[in-house]
Amino acid sequence: MNYRSSPKPQYAVMRVIAEHPGIEQVDLTEAAVSTKATLAEMLSRMENRGLVKRENDPLDKRRRFVYLTVQGQTLLAAAIPLGDRVDDEFLGRLER
């Protein structure tokens, strides 16, 4: 799977999940600066692509935890260098 096929919002969400494996979906909404509905749709697409997995809390079905799959980790590892270059270039322009 090519990292260029993953939109920027998905990349941002994947970075947060990588930094916080098992993050609760509601907390990911805040970190991703997204609505619950938009994030839920995005995670469903990512889950269908095999990039993330969501697990329910066995004691509280309202709580869902999100993890990157091996495929998601591989895709993110390939995308990080490009993402970092884009961020550096953008931030460099702001500092001028």
C-alpha cells in the first residue's frame, strides 16, 4: 500500500495513535481536531483498509480503543519522512 494514498487527516490520526497505542476513541477525537462522527467514519475507512483496529472495553461497550495494525505501522513509517519534510518547510516559511 502506498502512503500517498492516505490523506493528510488520516496521517495525522495515525501519528497520534502511534504515539498513544490503545488511545480511547473519544480522546482521539480531541487530538485529531475532528467531530465524533467524522472521526468514526475515518476510522471505519482505515479499519477497512487494514490500517487500524478498534477494540471495545469488555466492561463498558461505550469505550473503544484504537491501535495501528502492522500494516498501519508500515505505512506510517514510510510516510513520516515526507510528513516531517512538509511540516519543516511549512513551519520554516512561517518563521521568515
